[in-house]
Amino acid sequence: MNTNSKQNDNFKNILPYLVLAFVVIIVIVALNMQGSTVNELTTGELITELEENNVTEITITPRSSESIYYIEGKLEGYNATESFTSKVVGTELDNVLALIEANDVAEYDTNADPGENMVLYIIINVLPLVLLVVVMYFLFMKLASTNKSSMDFGRSKARLSNENDKKSFKDVAGLKEEKEEVEELIDFLKNPKKFEKMGARIPKGVLLVGPPGTGKTLLAKAIAGEANVPFFFISGSDFVELFVGVGASRVRDMFKEAKRNAPCLIFIDEIDAVGRQRGTGLGGGHDEREQTLNQLLTEMDGFGENEGIIIIAATNRPDVLDPALLRPGRFDRQVTVSLPDANEREQILKVHAKNKVLAKDVKLDNLSLRTPGFSGADLENLLNEAALLAVRRNKTEITMDEIDEATDRVLLGPAKTTRKITDKEKKLVSIHEAGHAVIGLKLEDAQEVHKITIIPRGMAGGYTMMLPKEEKIAVLTKDELLAQITGLLGGRVSEEMFLGEISTGASDDIKRATRIARSMVTEYGMSELGPVQYEEKSEGVFLGRDYTKSKNFSDQVALEIDEQTRKIIEECYEKAKKIIKENKDLVFKLSDALMKYETITKEQIESIVTTGEIKPIEKAEEDTKEVEEKEEKKSPRGRKPKSSESEEEK
């Protein structure tokens, strides 16, 4: 900020106090004048009073510029607040002065001509006018700024990205297929004549669909950066206002501005805020939102042409969008930005680890295998939490201890280390978690146990980290689903079998197991009721999720669904009982290890399974380093061979 702007700000801050002082002075003068009585006398009346010797006080003020003398004073019988004034022309002043000298008035005074004192003249006559002009000026400026902002009410809120925010595909790790889908958009923006020559029409709009945090906004920025064209970005909620028609006006203004900068890109984030289906919901439509959507549809593919303007929108709720928005000519192409796989997670971790100081024991490829289901935002948050923990612990680099702790913090929240836990509660939690772990270790189709802890986090008193043996896209078999239910019930079975009582700690396990079992019956066709879908998850646009869950069955079938769900749960419960009973000793060994160490890792769990006792943490780390060194010597490039990696995964 420069010196002039600072002076203007200071003047604006002082101005209200000046105005207040001026008002206070006027009020004081007005209060002083209030109650006073001033009688105006003609020259003849003044001479008469002087002749009768009734004048007790008199003051003469000359005005040489006007040849007039202003006379003030008091007469006999006047009270303290009463006085008289009179104007005397220069030719009659001699008579007045003679009478004053003859009567010997007690208090007689003559003021100087105020016209001769320029400073006093300015203060009395000019300063009030200047103050009035200044006050009126700022009032008009305030009014003008208010009118200007009201005139801009319908202007677009789309902002043009600056040069510092430019991204490229190098900044977007993974998303190989998604990048290929948008390559031709970049090519078109760079060389549109090549497409026109072939008669090809480039998509007017691209809809990026995917879970939150998968990189939809980052991909849109990279497209604009690769094409090197202006990039306008706006949120869907910026269109919707209280007054009907404002959103539509903003859409028109946005496209008008985009045409001036064509070719360009417009990115609308969270388009479901304005693009929801029209005419739905309990209360009917929403006039402002629907008018905004209608204007957007018209601008994208209406009577006018928007050459060189490509719209990219992002949402994680494509099911609620209006069908007219998704038809060819508007959003011609949908690109699904899914959660990253192991290889993509490793690339994302490398991008976010560029400015992190990682220890030698941190292997990003191993970390990517331990984080299935994590989005790009989750991975960035994971490394950031690890860096914060390293700083908090006064370390010079981020080790696997911080990575493990950060993983737990992201999944469940910070550990409650200060919470006082009784020995009875600690034993119950250790038996419960050992039951989960034994199912994972001994059941063929169960997930792999990576970590067990009885340290409370969030709402959980402890947890067992179980990850898939092989990462899958979306397909699960019936045996794998049954194994998941059996693993969830393992904690409850272990409590009942070895402690002779059950607790509320298994409530979330039972909830998840019941949800999986009911989905197997009603959605997946994995029960005796056959391959029939009885329930369909069709979330309404404005109604809640539970209100629009369609149920295409009778009351009799509803009873059978409940019976089949209960049957699946009971069969898995009996299987869990059998496995835990056969591995009773392993349950107690895992429980004892948890009572001693509170947290045990995959290597320590395998040590208990094979040798019956746990290795010290230092010894386990030394063994791991020795194995890694041997593998690096065998590999020509210092990396593990693919065969050894696959064996470890198995």
C-alpha cells in the first residue's frame, strides 16, 4: 500500500470525529442561545433610549465594507438573558456617539472590524461551508458505491485463475486413463482447425464424476495449464441467490465474459448445487435454481453459438443431475475419476513427499499397499499429519512411527493416551481384538491382519487393521462377504467364550455385519430367495436417503428376508465360534501381547503364530532390515524382484 492510500485511510478514519466535533459545537452554541431574548431597535428608538438614559451596556461593531455599525447592549429593566441590537448608518453614528458620551454609559466597548481579520473571517464564514461540502461529498461517494454494488448483483462471480496457479499433468499423479480422455480437449484448444477440417465436433462439456478428494479440480486446472488458455472457475452455489433471476443473470454474464476470452475453459465445481433435477421434491421446484439451470442449458446448447468455450464440471452426485444437462450437446462426455490403485497411490505419495524429509525406513511402495481406499486428498493429509507429528516430537526426519501414527489418526482420530483404563476393560478389549485377529489369520477368505491395538481412538476402544490380500476394483465373492461377517463377529464370540459375558463394544461390528448380510439377501441375490433384487438404493433428489429406498416385495417376503439375514448371521457366528475354539491358545497369546505392548504389528503377529512368542520390537526391526539388504543385493537395480513382492503380498 502506498503513502497516498495510507493518508486517505487515515483521513477517512478521522473524518467521523471531525464531523462529531462540529455537531457538538453547533449543539453547544444552540443551547447557549436557547432562552435568550434579542430585541431589534431602530436607529430612532436607540436615540430615544439614549436620550432617556436607559442604556446600561453598549457595544459597537463596525463593518467598513458595508458602512454599517452593529450596536448591541442592554436597557434598564432587562434580565440577564435579554438584550437589544440595532443597525446604524455611518452618517447617524455621530449623534449616537455624542449621546453615549453625554449619558456616560457604564459599559461601553468598541470591537474591531471583523472584515479586517482574514483568519477570523474564514473561520466564521468559510469553514462551516467547507465542512458541509466534505460531509456531503463522502455521503454521495458512499451512496454511489452502494449503487455500484447493487448494479453488480447480477454479475458473474467466476474468477480468472492467475499465472501462479497454473498446473500441468506432471502435477497430477496417476489418473492415466482420465488424462487420455481429456487429451483431445487440449489438442482442440491448441489447434481447432485440425478438428474442423475432419468435420469433428469437440465435446462442449466434460463432467468429472468421482468420490471426494480424487483430484477432479486438480485435473481441470491441469487441462487449462496444458492448453495454456484462460481458466474461469466458479462454484455451483455462487449462482443461487435469494432473488429470482440473479442466477440466470450471472450465467449470462459468465458466458459473455468467456466469449471475450475464447478459446477458454470454464470450470464449475459442485454443479449438483445448481444442476439438480427440476420439478422434484415435496415442496415442488425452486424457481431461482431452476431458472439458473434453464439459462445454463440454453447457453451451453441453445440458439447461440459458444465457439471455443469448453465447460468442465465436477460432482460426486451424478445421479441427482437433470437429464437435460447430460444429453449430447451439453455435457457430452463423463469421465469417472475413481479412487487410486496401489501404483497410483505410490505416484501420489511421491508427489506429496517432494518437500518432506523422509527417513530411510519409509518405503512409499509399501505404504501404498497399506492404504487401500485412500483418495489423493487422504494421502496428502496422511503425509502432512506425519510431518506435524515429527515436528511435535522434535525429530529431523519423518520415520515409520510417524507414518503409522498418522494412518491411525486419519482413520480413527488421535489416541486417547491420558484416558484411565481399568485392567478389566483392558482385558476385555484385548480379548475382543484378539478374536477379530484369529478369524483373519485362520479363515481362508478373510482379510489380512496388519495391526492390532487396544489404545482408544475416537469412539473405538481398540481396533484390528485388516486389509485385502489382493486389491480389487469392486467385485467380491460370496465367500469373501461371509468371511467379512465372520471376522466382524469374532470379537463378540471371543468375549462370550472366554470372559463369560458380552459388552457394547461389538455394536458397530454387529451393525456392519447385518448391513452386509441384508445386502447379500436383498441386492446381491446370495441367499435361498434366489437371484432377485428386492431393494434398490435410489436416493431421492430432495428427499432423505431412507425415504426413497424402494421395496418391491410383500409382507411375506419381508419376513423371509429377515429370516435369511438372520440365518447368514447365525451361520457365520457358529463358524467364528468353531475357529476361535480351535485356536484358544492363540487368542490368549495375542491378548497377553496386547496387554503388554498395547500395539502389535504384522511382523510381531506372525512371530506369535509361528513361534508362540513375540519378538522384541528392536529385534523385529533388525530382522526386517537384514531381509531388505539381502533382497537389494539380489536385485540388479536395488529393488525387490517382482516374484518376492508377490510372495510377500500372498
